[in-house]
Amino acid sequence: MTRRAVGDWFETTIGEQATLQRGFDITKKDMLPGLIPVYSSGGINGYHNEAQVAGPGVVMGRKGTLGTVFYIEEDFWPHDTTLWVKDFHGNVPRFVCYFFKSMAPRLLSLDVGSANPTLNRNHVHPIPISWPSRRTQESIAHILGTLDDKIELNRRMNRTLEAIALAIFKSWFVNFDPVHAKAEGREPVGMDPETATLFPDSFQDSPLGKIPKGWEIRTVDGLCEQIENGGTPKRKQADYWGGGIPWFKTGELSDGPLIESGETISRLGLDESSCKLWPPRTILIALYASPTVGRLGILEIPASANQACSALQAKSAYGAEFLFHSLLSTRGELQRVAVGAAQQNISQQIVRDHKLVAPPPALASAFTRHAASLRKTEVSYLRESRTLVNQRDGLLPKLLSGQLKEASDDRCAQQ
């Protein structure tokens, strides 16, 4: 039963406003080909041909990973490792999602697991809360949702930009489409005449099979000015940490540009450890542990990284983008080497010796110019999204606590 109302907000409990239900068990083996997302505590972990819940819906981590909350527009399958909102009791689903996100620290404190963190819905339902009217819910969901929608649009734009760069690379340097075209007496499509003249019109044998005439098989070492591993300052030395120098870990590599790290180190920590400071356009590759081994990142800021990363500075004649996409397109070969190792790792030497198909520098440089232009736009979207995330995260607790009542009231007046 709801309690005393205070203005547009009233006192109630979570269970009276959002009834939670444990998800449904399904294994990877049980998933059949389909388009229905299966949400586990960490997010989408697969797709199935059948939904258990009609969207829109809200899912949160129940087991393993707590504090995660997902808003889902389409029909979905909530995994057994999650809790999902079975009944919204007439509330706005997207507002309910933001409410639970604001509750993440509290939810983490309700962990009842031993070795594996676990959240019990029966411990969540009785929690007393302040809750706004539906009108205010709609206003808050609109304010925060507008920011999230733009963040999602930027993410999709960046995926498109990445796909374009990868498609060009595969056409030029994997499938050799321009060479095939010229060998058949056709002009290569999708490129300017100046670039087209850089491609030959025939092939030659190589240790990696047929490659365009005049091209080479080169090692990563031969395409780099410098290759180094990172390091980690002593954790117990407080003045080594938090000094503003970005310091990346393998889990932060996601095959794209790196503009902000989760941790920073100080100049003292850099100087008194095996860490190095690398310039923008340095490529980081993860050396340790499946499934991160072989993941890439390209620095857009001066930064350092831990010893699980190797940093590659490409020769200017070839460019960072050519080397980056060469590694991305042949990552499977590095991962196969890692699978054969005891701990599924690769070494810096394995990276150095990794063989790649290398065109003449002028052609590699032409690709780098194309890809660098796309990357510049991608980075601008990333920086904008970072600003929007900070705005959203700053607004979230204030809106959910009623501190920004005027802003939500203004929005309501406009509806």
C-alpha cells in the first residue's frame, strides 16, 4: 500500500511499483537461430527464435554481475541470471529502468551470494522509496532518454564508419578486388584514378598464397618503428596512481579508438616502473587471456598501458590505420596460436613475427588516409557521447531524487 504523498512524489515500496521476476534458464546449446535477444546479467549473450517477454521491458543482473540494468524495446528472453520487471503497475517502463540504474549501489549491497554475487528479489521488493506521478515519470524519462537516444545514434554511426573502413580494407588487401578488375581489363570501382594506378594487374606466388605482383610478405616487426610492452606501477604506492596519465588495461580494448581510460597513473609512477608513455596513433594489442587476446585499440591521446598489452608504432610510410586493419583481419591466426598455449596467451615475439601481406608503401598510405578520415569522425562521435554520458549520469540522481523538480515540471508543461 502506498504511503503519504509529498507534492508530486509519494512514499511507497519498490515491489508496489515494479514486480520483479527471476529469468528463464537457457543454454547456448539450446538457443536456436533467431532474432530474439537473450539478456544475461552482463547484457546480450546470444539470440534465440522465441521470446519469453514482450517489450518494452527492464532487466537487471541477478547473479554473477550485479548492478547492471537494461531497457529493452523489443521482445526478449531474460536469462536465469537476471531479474525482469513482470508488472510495471501502470508506470513508465523507461523511467523504471532509470530508477533501477539509480539504485545500483543499493542493489550491490544486497548481495546474498558467497562465491558468486546474487540478488534476491524478495530483498528488493520491501525497500521503501519515493516515487513520482506518471506525469513526472514521463518527463524524467524524456530528459534522460533523449540523451541516451543520441548516445545510441552515435554508437550506430560509429559502427557504420568502422564497417566502411573494414570493407575497403578487405576489398583492397584481402580479396584484391582492384587487381582482379585490372587483370580482367576493367577499371576498379569505388576509387579515384590516382589510387587505381597504384594497383597491379596480375598476381605472384608467395608463402601465403597468391598475392598481387610486386607486393611482399612482411612481419609486423618490419612494419613498425617500435614495439614495446607496458607495465603496472606498484599498487601500494599511492603517489603512483591518479596522476592524470591515461593507463589502459586489456579489457578496455574494443577494436576502436581509445580516448579515455578507467585508471590513470602519475609521472612518478611512469618513471619508476616499466610503464611507457606512447603518442597518439599507437596501436595496443592484448596479449593475455581468452577472450581478450588479440583485441586492438588505437590511441587518440598520449597514454600508457599494463604489461598485458603490447604497443605498436607503425612506420609512417604505411601508417597506423593500415597496420591496425591488417592485424584486425588476421587476428584469428594470432588467437589460434594463443589457444595452443597453456594460458591462452601470446608473446610480444609472436606479434613481431606475425606475417602480413604488405603492398607498396604508397598504397598502404593511401588506405591510411581514407581510414584516418573516417576515424576522425568516429572519434568526434565518441567524444560527444562521453560528454552526453557525463551529463546523463549527473542528471540521473538529481532527477530521481526530485532535486531538479523545476526541469521536469518545465518538460511536463510542454507536453
